[in-house]
Amino acid sequence: MKRGSITLQLCLVLGIILSLVLYSIRSVRIAEGRVLISSAAEQGLYSLFAQYDRDLWEDYGLLFLDGGYSGRDLQLGALCREVEEAAGYIVDPGKESILAAEKGLSGLELTGCEPTGYLLATDNGGAAFQRQVSRVMKDTLGVRALETLKDQLTEQLDTAEQQAAYWESADPEGTMEEYEALKKQTEPEEAETAVLYRAPSVPVLTAESGEESPEPEDFENPIEIARSIRKLGLLSAAVPDVTKLSGFSLEQDALVSGRALQQGMGMVQNAEDGLVDKILLLEFLVENFPCYTSDEQGEGLKYQVEYALGGKDSDIENLKSVLTKLLLIREGSNFLFLMTDSEKGAQADQAALILSTVLLVPEMKDLIAVALKLCWAYGESIMDLKTLLSGGKIPLLKDKESWQLSLGSLGTLLLGGQGEGKSSEKGLDYRWYLRILLLAENSGSLADAAMDLTEYNIRVRRGRTGFSLDSCLDVLEIRLSGKVDGQEISLVRSYGYDMEE
């Protein structure tokens, strides 16, 4: 039998080699653990964000994670537990198996998951919300259609603003005050001798011959008629059937724009405020939410696009606010036509001649003619609103073909006459006028309204009464921690919708 021996030197060398091997194995296990925990963190986030809110996606095409689980408060702890649980299947695919052979061999053990940053849908004025709205509407409209829409609305808004400014420059209130002062100065002491609503027969000089002609017996003072129409109230005068108006009101304090919002952490994204983004936002409102003329208005708040413009807590107040804005545009357009059309101008001048004669102030004929045109423009504007609310179309700029109301038939508006008005094929419908009004608003108020309505409809029409948009996540950043052979390792990963942008 042969005896073997080993020298002390060789023992030392083998010990060093074995230590190096063991250290290398440990280093490999730690490196493997780092790769594994990175993959696990990504898998955990993917798994979490795959649970996007189905209602938001199906109704509006928006991708957000409901971090409140249909409740009012953000549940960050529950979200992190879901990430850690999903990550565990990457670290140890067989963790639920009773077979040892299926257990993971990496040695990595997860020790915790915590959030390091997150971005909510409502943060920074709804920056994430607006970004997603822009994505949805770009996909819907296409580039060419978007450019066409932008050019159309920009030009139409400019025209509408000029019309409104023209009406205000005419100073209708000042003109009517002058007329009132003039009427009071010329009224005799016995009021019964001066009935100005239906004037008595007074000799009038005709514009053509200069001869006296009796005032028509059926002559009615258009100024007094217009004043009576205004006293009815805008809704009573313009809405085809006031009995069918929605009387619904909401609690505005419970919506995004009316309450203190939860805030994100560690992430900043600025809201888009360019013209294109504004048009995409207003198109999102018009296409996704009902207005007065919509066929289907659903439960709860009926006039939702009007809410975006009026910001009131009731359907009636919002509709009234919108009609007031539309009335200003239409009055400017109609008054401009009356001031430039010779035929209509002659009719107003003839009526002014009659009134100035009745008031015994023929030198004030020009002032009265302007007052008559202002009242005539108002009556025509009421007819325009009737047409729009009945589903008809009215052009931004009036011409002879689209004009509806004669000066002599102004009184029929008091009796609910003239029906729904005359629609013009080359005109714009009510919904398109809403687009023009929305473009005049600032992007921030439009974003607030869009978030209010989105949250409101998910609550009311989807039956999720606790849903809150400020609990919805767009991006989440987490730190996932683990341990390999006593070595602590951790890394930070983030994921969000539209991160590729």
C-alpha cells in the first residue's frame, strides 16, 4: 500500500482556490439575484398595470390604474403588495408547489416593496389625463382631419369674437337708455294719451314722396315688444318646450374641481396647453358627453357639455349660461347684417320715422332707427336659438336667404309663434357652436370639466359611487428589495401608460 501526502504549501494553495471558487459562486448568485430582482420588479409592475380600469377604457379610451379599488383613497400599500406577490413568481416559480424540485435555486428572497414615486391622473392640472385625451383623439381624428378642424374652428372663433365685439361696440344698453330718456321727455302728463305699445294713427311723411300718410293701424312698437320678450327670460323665449327642461342638480364639491385632491409624489409632468391639444380636449368633450340636443342623455346630469362651459351645479343654469353666450354672438351677426342690408335698413328707417313722429322728435329718427335694429337683431337671435335647440343649423354670417324674422312679426315671439325657425343647410348646428364656445375657454377649465364629467359618469352610470379620478395612477415607481446569502440588494423600477412617448 502506497502512502500519499500533501504538503502544507499545497494545502494553503487548495484553500485559497476553494475560497475563490466559493466567492465566485456567491458573486454569481448575487449577480443572478440582481438580474432576477430586476426581472421580478418589471413583471410585478406589468402585472399590476394590466389591471387598468375597464370602465375608463371602454367608455373613454383612457388607461389608468384605479389605485383606490373603487374607493376614495389611494391604497399604495395594497398596490405594492400586489407587485411583490407577482414578482415572487419570477424569483421562485414553484413557491406554491410542494415539490422541492420545483423550488427556485437562486437563493433570492424578497424582503419588501415600497413606492418611491407615482403620478396621478389629476396631478398638475390633469397633465396625465390631458396627455391621454390627446392620444385618444389623435387616433380618432387623424392628422389631416385635426388640421382641418383646427383651421375651421380658429377662423370661426375669430368671426364669432368679432361679431360679439361689434354688438358690444353698438352699446345696446346705452342706446336703449337714450331712447327711454327721450320717451319720458316727450310723454304728456295724461299717460292715457300716449300709448306707445300700439301707437295711435299719426300722419307720417313717406320716405319716397315726402307726403303725409297715415300710420298703419296695426303698427306695433318693436322696441316695446323686444323689451317684453326680454322680460320673459332667455329660457322661456328661446327653448322650444320649457316643460321638458332638465331640473337636475349635482354636488359640485364632490367632483375633481371642487374638492381637495390627493397628490402624487416625486414625479412632475406639465399639462399641454397648445392650440392643437386644446382642440383635442374640446373634441373629447363634444364627442363623449351629451348636450341639450343629444338623442341619448342617460342618467343624472343631462347637459354635460354645457356644464363644461357654464360650470354651474344645475342643468338649467348651465344651459342658460351657454344660451347667453350664443345670444351675444348671434346678436352681433344679425345686427351687422341689418346695418349693411339696404332693404332691411329701409324697413327700420320707416318704422323709426313713425316712432319719431309719435314722440314728436323727428330729429331723433336716426337714434330710434338704431334702437329698432338692435331690437330686431335681438328678435332674430331668439329665432336662431330656437332653430339651434330644435336641431337646425344657423350660419355664422347671415344673408337674405337665412334671415327669418320680419320687423312686423316680432310680436309673434311673445305668443310663442314662429315655431322652431328655419334651418339653413350651409349653417352650423348647436353642437358645432358649442365647439366654438369651448375653444374660447382656457385649457385649464376645460381639463377640469372633462375630469369632473369623466369621474361623475363612472360613478353614476357605472354604479361605482366611490370612484375617484385622483386615486387613478398613470405612473408608479417602486423599490423592490431582496436578500441573497445575507447580501441585501434592491433596485428602483417604474412603469406607466404611454411611457414610450
